[in-house]
Amino acid sequence: DTSRLDSKRQTLDDAYAAPA
Amino acid sequence: QEKLLEEAQQVVKVQAFQMKRSLDKGKLMDGLKNASNMLGELRTSLLSPKGYYELYMSVCDELRHLEQYLLDEYQKGHKIADLYELVQYAGNIVPRLYLLITVGIVYIKAHQSSRKDIMKDLVEMCRGVQHPLRGLFLRNYLLQCTRNYLPDTEKDESDNPETAGGNIEDSIDFILLNFAEMNKLWVRMQHQGHSRDWEKREKERNELRILVGTNLVRLSQLETVDVERYKKDILPEVIEQVVSCRDTIAQEYLMECIIQVFPDEFHLQTLSMFLKACADLNTAVNVKNIIIAMIDRLALFACRDDTAGIPSDLKLFDIFSLQIAGIIEARSDMPTEDIVALQVSLINLALKCYQDRVDYIDKVLETTAAIFEKLKLEHLKYNSAVAKELQRLLKIPVDSYNNILTLLKLQHYVRVVEYLDYEGRKTISAYIINNAIDNNLPVPSQEQVDQILTLVAPLVK
Amino acid sequence: LGQGADIDIALDDAATRKQAEIKTDDGRKEKLYLFYDGESLTGRVNVTLKGKKLEHQGIRIEFVGQIELYYDRGNHHEFTSLVKELARPGELTQSTSYPFEFLNVEKPYESYTGANVRLRYFLRVTITKRLTDTVREMDLVVHTLSHYPEVNSSIKMEVGIEDCLHIEFEYNKSKYHLKDVIVGKIYFLLVRIKIKHMELAIIKRETTGSGPNTFNENETIAKYEIMDGAPVRGESIPIRLFLSGYELTPTMRDVNKKFSVRYYLNLVLVDEEERRYFKQQEVTLWRKADK
């Protein structure tokens, strides 16, 4: 079975945040 | 840059030639190895976006040959065992994912596997490329390859889960996820590199905007997407990404893209949602242009012979009027001339879509006067930006009605004129009088004469 | 005394028995007959005379399993040894063929050729003579099979460097068969370094000797790039690594108290200045029976 593992959804704030 | 690109193109050319030769001899493993070497050039960090784009286009041309070869093999009945697994042996992620997408498409075209599962897998596995430029082009490749193969039906047409084709919801999810990831990478580009190169980077980013916008185009091409689906499943998600990204270039482009790619019938039913989002955009975004673009678009729609026009139950003017008021309230640093420009667009909308509604024009004038009163403005200098915009506003009803008697019905017209300085008021007065003379309309009553003379008081006094 | 003889060992099931590849100690690969624990070895030993006669002190065949440590080449540690006498002392006047059988032979360990140790199985025919014996060996390869583990928990862990980089990594299993797929993900909790890329390496560690004389030899079997570029917090990067693309052996722990072969997944993040941040995790590899 090669199905991907479920992943947590990234928040929009994190997605668009400037690199820290 | 030219030299770097030339060198990379040369490698692509050589590897592509060897790939074709290997495939002609039926040596698939060798062909894939050559393809992988060729794709290795897309791992470069040395090229500018423009150069990378040119390299990418050359590589895509060559990958089409590989795709066609594989498809021919499947269609001849020569099943290539575990091809989807085979290409995942590649050690470097960029070549691996380009090959995976290519094979995935072959599987979809040759009905080798569940289209729905492949689409989902490809769009998720692309997460591995977090480099903005390389990630953008990779996902663009995914979008281009799947362009004619996204499921576009209400229900899945296959009974067999192993070859499930998926339905329209799967296509929407696929494109929205790809769009969100691409927008994220595109916005992230601004943070790459030194702050002194920021302007140059923004210019380069602008050149790449169409890569992100293509996702919206793809959504608009789905035939099964009706206004309900657009309203519930598509626009809220797109707007959420646009507002959350807080990036000026992205917001300006994407809001205009939404207006351009989706049909006017959709815009009519989602106006409040769209305009509310305008209020939340970055302060540097020119919201005025976005709103004017939407108004112009809908005004054009209203005038077209081949459409039903604006539905009678849709109070378009009211919606725009209310939402624009909200936007002006929310964006306290909007330049005054932009506020007036929005009123200009409202008047244009009223005149194009509701010619008989003089009260709409008066409403706009009343709103304008209220805004100026709130801002404590007076005697706007003749050649200032605000004054110019205000004069534009005041001339529109004159030109549209060509009837001074109709103009007199606008109760708030004089009030707005009063905000100009002497020069401005004189100009408007002369404009009104010249229009009246040109149209040769008799003034039947003394009362109306008095009203006219009051209207053009700067000339009279 | 006679001019000697050629020896040839022929298995009864040579035509049907599978072969498997194994590395030789000089780095080449050769294909040998494949056996499993408990299988019998039957066949014939063909002795072809070179001259008119051959005087000998006896002819025998042995089945041997032994461990050779390269730093101690003189000493071979035989962990299994079975002998069959084929001929008593005498004189051969013509080429002769002798049948042999070793029934239900125990083969407790897998054949292995490594950097500092070799475990091999072979049949050895010896014609004992007064001066120099004539010896012929035939190597075999043995694979050890396991059943699917009853408990195969995933590996999930959070690791980090304070204020710098925190990740949660997850691999779907702790025991993988040799044709298995490592499915996993890396979730970024905190990213305050400029990451260039991330890779997953498979490391083989061969341990020989014991106590103060323990020697570890690490070999990177694979380097598999799983991420290109720099993520931000909340990013989840998928892993899918097919093991069948690599030359792996099952995990071997303390084989005959002489050596071990263990495998590790090494997750490596490389930053813009080529600094490497890594987390190593042991996994167990096992061999599954073919369908």
C-alpha cells in the first residue's frame, strides 16, 4: 500500500507568512 | 543568463535526442534515464524566471514525445509493469515528479487506473517542491497536462472503484488545491533574496502571474460548474486565498482575473461576496480599478442584445452602492480622487442599466456630498486630482441626458458643485449652458429659469 | 600416485532451482543456487580422472556454513558442518560419479557479503591424497524468510533544535520487507533556518567484533531527495520510497555472536550554507516469501 499519510492542513496565516 | 540558458538547452537537446533514440530501440529504461537527465536541468537555481521559462518550454516539448511513446505502447497492448512505481525510483525530486505527472497522464488517457486517485496523488506529491520558481512551473506542468482530462460530470461514470473517473467535485478540489499551493509559492517569492533586489523580484513575479491565473481559467472551463457551484464551492475558496495572502500584486491580479475569466451571470449572483472581499484587500491595492472593472463588465453585459440582461429582482445599483460605501468606510486611507472615481463608475452603471432612474444619479450625488462633508473638504482647487474627478462626475449627467430640465431634477447636483472652487464652478456652469444651447431645448416655466440661473450662479454673479 | 582429477558437483534439481545474485568479496556479483532453511541438498559428485589412475585416502563431501571476518582471514567460524563419505581410501581407475544427499539441512542465517565479514554456505568435495588434497567448492546462497510481523507500529516522533527547527516525522512502519514502500511525512512545526533541501538516506551499519574491538562500517545505500526548497511552518511533505530499487539485505542481529547488519533511515535537512541537520532512526528489514 503506497497511499500517502493524512496530513494536517496548513493554516492560511502560516501558508502566507514570511519565512521566519 | 544567456550563456547559462544556452548551456542548459544544449544538455536538454542532447539528452532528448538520446531519449528518442533509446525509445525507438524499445529501450524504455534507458529512455527514462535520459529523460531524467534532461529534467535534471530544471533543478537549476541559476536562471532568471524568464530563462527558466524558456528552458521549461523546451523540456515540455521533449516530454510530449515520451508521453506519446508510452501512450502508444499502452494502446498497442504492451503493458509496462509498474511504470508509476518505476519513475519514483528517481533520486532527485524535480525529475521524479515531472516523470510521475507524465506517466500519470498516460495512465489517465489509457484508463490504466483510477483517474480520481491519480489526480489526487499528483497534486499532493507536488508538495515536495517548495522552491517557489521550480514549484510554480512543476504545478503549471501538472495543470497543462490535465487540461483536457479533468472529470466534468455530476456523477462518476465508472462503476469500478479501481478505475474511478471522479466527478466535477474532484476536479474543483484538484484545481483549488493546485491554485492555493501555486499562489503560496508565488507570494513567497517576494521573500527570496536580498531586500535591495525587492523591486526586481516583484517585476519578475509579475511576469509569472499567468501561471497562477491559469488555475482560475481552468475552473472557468469546467462545463458542469453552474452558478450555484461557483457561489458555494469556488468563489469563497478563491477569495479566501486572495484575501489571506495579503500580497498587493497577487490581490490586484487575481481579483481582476476572477472578473475576466468567469461569466457575468456568475458575477451577478456573487457581487456582494466579491465586493466585500475588496474591502479586505491590502491597503496598497488599487481597489477602485477592480470595482470599476466589474462595473464596466456588468454594464456591458446589461447592454448586450444576446443576453437577458440584469434580472429584475437583482438590485444591482443598490448592491454596488452599499458595498462601495462599505469599502470606502473600511479603507480610510483611500485617496479622495479614488472615492470620486468610484462614484463616477456608479453613475455610469446607473445610466447604462437604469436609464429612467434619475433618483439613482441623485443618490450618487448625495453620497458624494456626504463624503465631502465628512472629510470637511471645500473649494477644491481646480487642477487638483479630486477636482478633476469631480468635474468628470458632474459632466456625465449633462452629457447623458442632454436635457437641462432633467438635470434640474437632481436635487443634490448644486450641492456637489459647491465643493469646487470658483474656476471649477465656472467651468461646470459653462459646460451646462453650452449643452443647453447645443440641444436647443426651450425652458417652459419661470421657475425652471430661476433654477437654471441658480445652477449657473458662478457665471451670473 | 596418479595425475589428479577434476571434480564437478551437480545438483539434482539444477534445472529447476532458482538462482539469486550475491556480491562476491571482490565486489562482483554472481548468481548461485538459492536455498532456504530446511531444504535438502541432493546431487552427484562427478570425478573425472586426468590420468589412468588416482590413488586416494578417501573422498568426502561437506555442507558448510561459515563466517569469515576479513581482519581475521585465517580463522573461519563454521557454524554448521555436515559430512558424507563418498568413497573409502583406494584407487580410482576410471571417472566415477557419486550420489550424495543432505536431508532437511538447517540453514539458520542468510548468506551475506559485507565490507568486513562474509557469511557463506558451500558444498566442498575433498579427495584426500598423500601429498596435496584435491578440493572443489560450490557456493550456494541462502535466504531467510520471515512472516509478516504481527505488530508493526509506525514511527512517529517530534524532534528539533530549540528556536531553530522543529519537525514531526512519521514513517508508516517500523519493519519493512525488502520490496516494501516507506510511506511517511514530515510536518514542519518551526522553521527558522534557510533550508535548501531535504533527503532520506538509507544507511547500512555492519558491526563486527565485540566489546572494545567492536568495529562499525557505515554505508549509505540510498539518498532520496524528498523536498526541494524551503518550507514554512505547517507544511507537510509526503514521503514515498520504494525499497525494491536498492540492494538491501534483511536486518541481521548478532549473527552467531559474530556480526550484525542493521539499517537506519537518516532524515537530513541541508541549509543554504550546507549545514546538515539529521535524525537517524533504525528500521528492521525482513525478507518476505515470493508469491
